Amino acid sequence: MGQPLEVLPDDVHNKALVANVHPSDWINPEPAERYNLVVIGAGTAGLITAAGAAGLGAKVALIERHLMGGDCLNVGCVPSKAVIRASRALHDARNSSEFGVLNRAGIDFDFGAVMERMRRLRADISHHDSARRFRDELGVDVFIGQGTFSGPGSIEVAGKKLQFKKAAICTGAHASAPPIPGLAEVGYLTNETIFSLTTLPSRLAVIGGGPVGCEMAQAFSRFGCRVSLIEMGLRVLGREDGDAAGVLHEAFVREGIDLNMGVTILKVEEHGEEKVLHLERDGTVTDVTVDAILVAVGRAPNIDGLGLENAGIRFDQSGVIVSGTLQTSNPDVYAAGDICFPYKFTHTADALARMLIANALFMGRQKTASLTIPWCTFTDPEIAHVGMYERDATDTGVEVTTLTVPLLDVDRAVLDGETEGFARVHLRKGTDKILGATIVARHAGEMISEFSLAITNGLGISAIGKTIHPYPTQAEVIKRLADAYNRTRLTPFVKGLFSCWLKWQRV
């Protein structure tokens, strides 16, 4: 019998969510004599692994101690993108005079309704990750409880022992907080708690200028919250292309986000209902006073309670240690997703799960080094990237040719009023081989896959140039990059040959 679990607020939508992904009336099945695969963790990696293996005929058990669907469904991709979409709709409504839309009466806004919509949609989507679907439709034995290795070939859960031929650790990671004096005492939000809010904080401090921090800072600012973004580095999205991060920096300044870059948080104090962060930069101390704090830095692996030492599985502070084929130090146990991989994205967990199935069950030798991994920060504009940055190529001694096309040169972007951004590609010098690409645009996440496809399949920028792109679309900017490359091939010598040929044709 599953233990009752409450997700706040305790409304009809969250009750429906819990009924799907952690049903209180769940009765764990009697274990099979032996499983082809036992999967611990029902986040993205675990769900894909279990469903894929069962679909291929394996006898599979899936263990989850908390909420099936993991971070992505419950406290990550799904709720965050619902909130971001609402903030974008509000921003557009308030900034639409360029299109002849006049808001003389003002725009009404209900934060409670925004969060209620998010919870409703999350509950609707949760059916796909539900315990009953995996049991009834996919044929997976679903166990709710803490899974713990009891030996190199067995796992115990809720008093039952599961024997396995192979096992997969897909337990993911959770939000962690830096050791800032006073932070724990005054209290703070993370991605695991912010989506339980029903009222909008008047003032919000966001610690961390990475993807989560930037996305939530902009969204809450657009809702009318006074946001202070605090980052130890000198700019937001410190790992991204500098020009790309600069575009977002300018957008944040324009939208009124208080940017505190290159600072150290000395301590946090509580004064009545207010929280005060004491910041230091270059010897100068300033205070930021807010009503709530969101911590958006740091992830810690979910390894507690797994009994990894009982199965001879090596791990460290970053998580479970795996080979390039996702195999742990126990040759019968593999891992996938945030528990073992530095690129902590849902789509990466999905790809690793497919690799795990091939390697663990079918003697495959697929390697993580072969993966081409794109990612996107869903701010406005979005910043998407795949492959190398120019600095990566330089560090490895590879000479590159970098081409950039601003969205101002793309008709559809001009017509949409979305000219903020650019597309950039890095080519191996002297060739059309694509090493990496960055897109900064309102829909960059929808556009980057063309570069991912090209890199994965060894297609050069010339192949993109030969591909007809519908007009007018913002994705035409990618074709413009190919055109820019073709112009580099038209050297004075080649142009001279063409001129001679055409002159001869006129005779």
C-alpha cells in the first residue's frame, strides 16, 4: 500500500496528479522470479527505460519512492513552461501598441489563475507517466517505495526482494543550496517549491544567473514582481556565447530586472516579514530586501537510501560513476539521466535511456561520446545551442570560421517585431563542416534542431543551403547562414573565372 502523499496546494488538480503518479491505494505486485531489468527511479530516464524495455519483450520492474514523472513533470519542464507561457502572454498584451492594440483600460492579471492553469495542465499530462498506465498498458511491474540494493543482483522495496539480470539506476538529482550564512534559517524556494505558490511575492531575489534562474526571474518580473537577480559571475548564462548572453542581459535591463553581477552573498537575515541579503562587490556592501528568495544554483544526486555499496557500485559527490557505455562498476548495473551525466536535460535523459536499453539488454556498445546534445534556455528571447562554442574549438587547436546573421535581416522576424537576436554557426576553417551553432530568437528552441540533425548526420552547411526553407519564416535565418558561407567560396579568382566564362557566352 502506498503512503498518502500531499502536493501543495491540496486542490483538485494536484489530487488528480497524485492519484496518477503516487496513488495512495497502490498495492505493489508480487515480484517475478527474476527480471530482465529492474529500474530504480521513474523520472524521464527511468520511464523511457522501463517502457522501451517492456515494449521489446523484457520483464521489467519499475521502482519509485516519490512522484512518477520525476522533476520534468512535477517541478521542472512542465510547470515552468506553463508559467513562462503565461508571463509571455501578459508581456505581449501589455506591449502590443506597435501592432495597433491599445490597452487604454489596462490589463487585468490573476496570478492565482496562472498557477491554477499550470496545475490543471500538469495533472492532464500526468496520465502519460501514471502508475496504472505503466502497469495496465505497458506491462511493467510498478513498485512504490524506496528501492535499495541488497546485493549485487537484488533490490529490496517495501519488504519485497526483486532479483534481476540487469538493473538501471535512474534516480536523478535534486535542488541544493549554497552554504550562505542565514539562508536556511530565513527559508527559500527552489524549483521544487516555487510552483506551489498561489500568491505572487511583491519582491523576489533569485540566486543564480543560470537557465532556471534566468527563466524564473523574467517570468516573475513580467507578472509584476520586483526581481533582483544575483549572480557571482560577471554575466548571466556564463557558459553561453557572450553575445547571446549580452542580448538577454539587455532584455533584462529593459524589463526592469535588478541585476547584481559579480557579487558575493555575505549573509541573509530576516527582519520581520522581510528577508535581507547582504551583497559584497569590490569591497562595497549593499543590501537587497525581498519577500521571498529563489535558489537556482546547484544540483545534488539522489543516492541516499540506494545501498550502492551493497552492490559494489562506485559513486561520488556528482552521482553514480559510469563508463562511456553507462555501465557502473557492477557490470550488471547501468545508470542514466541526472544521476550520472553532466548534461542534466530531459531530452538527454531520454537519449541515455535508449542507449541503456541497447547496451544492457542487447549487448550494445553505444557510447555517450557519440551524442550530439542541443539545449535551450527558455527566456525571451530564447538561447539555444548545439555542438562547440568558438572557445571550445580554440582550446582544442581547431581553426574555425564563424558566420553570424542578425534577425534584423530576416523578413519574418521584422514583421513579427521579434528582431532581437541572431543565428551563428562555427565551421571548421576551409570546410563546410558544422562544429557548433547558437540561435538567439523568440523561438530558438524550435529552430536549433536543424543544426542538431546536420551535425549528427555529418551534413555540412552546404546541405542546409541546398534545402528549400518556406518563406517567410524566422527559421530562414539558418538558410541565410548557408548563403553567407557560399559567398565566402566566391573568391576573386573564382569570380574572375565566372566573368570570363559569361563573357565568352556573350560572343
